[in-house]
Amino acid sequence: MATADSSVDESLVNSVTEYVEAYMSNYDGSHDFNHIKRVVGLAKYIHAHSPETPVRNPQVVVLGALLHDVGDKKYLKPGEDASTLVYELLLSLGAEEQLAERVQAVCLGVSYSSEVKDPARVQGLIKSHPELAVVQDADRLDAIGSIGIGRVFTFTGARTKASMSDSIQHFHDKLLKLESMMKTDVGRELAKARTERMEEFLKWWDDEAAFSSGSPVPA
């Protein structure tokens, strides 16, 4: 297990936390600051309960979790450059250039769609930036389970005109696949339980939705 590490610069973390809370204040409820807090908590848990090798920098883990949605293309503001936004922010807050570069690389590697397009790239990034495995698993864990269910419908209602049936399809298109994409043993263990909760929910959904077709399934 990874040992508790005192090398985290709490002053920098506090400054970044204040920035992120303000930056995400205009995001919808599916990607708000509460999501960030959960991802940070999950990332810390995964880091603390994972083997010490490969060696991970806990500062990169925490900052990557805090900043992983800053510059998200779904919410990117005019004039912002997602490829350098995190890096420039950290430099402005006094972080060393090497740290800023590592955190930016982790944030750019979290994306599910990017991994689907080029999984080899993500595997390569994880070898050079093992903190990515932790942050990526933490972010994906918050996309599944009971909270994940709530986030799906929140995002659909806030950002699209899709139907609830379209939201259900998202479980099959993406969310049920995330368990198999976890990179850490801790992530896989947590994802298994959360996936089972989604599968149970989908059974309930099918039972109740069956009435619309005139073929309800007896309870």
C-alpha cells in the first residue's frame, strides 16, 4: 500500500481548489464541484490502497483529480486552450514547471472518448505518468453506480433534448463498459459493485417501462 505522503503542497492545493470551485460554478450539476470533490476523494483512496510501485507523486494525483474537468471540451469557454489551460494555471499559482507539465498531461489523458480512439496512447501515458491510472479510475467510478445514474439524467436534462430512453442507451453504450477499463485493482473492485447497482437499476427500468408496450413483466 502507498504510504501517507507529506509532500503535497497544501497551499497550492488550496489555491487550485478555490480556482476550480469558481471555474465550475457555471457547469451543470453532472459536472459541478461536488463531482470534483468525489473524484478527489476516490483518487486519494485508490492511491492510498494501491501498491507503492509504480511510484506515484501524490501531488500530481490530487491536482490531477482537482483539475481533470478544467478545459473539458463539453464546457470549454471561448478563447480557452484545453491543451495548456491547466499548465498555465499552475504556473500562475507558483507551481514548478515540471509539476505543471505532469498534471496537464494527466488531465489530457483522462478522457474516455480519447482512449477509445487511441488506447495505445493512454497506455503509454500511464507508463510515464502512473498517476493517470488513479485519476482516470476515480473519474470513471463517479460516472457509475447510484451517483452515476443520477449524473446521467442530470446531464441529459441540462445539456440536451434527449429522451429518458436515450439516457438509458448511454448505460449500454458507455457506462457498463467502464468496469473493464479500470486500470487499478482498487478501481476494478469498486467498479464491480457500482456496475452491479446499475445492472439492477436497468432491470427495474425494463420492468416498469414494459407497461408502455402493453407487456408488463410480473414482479
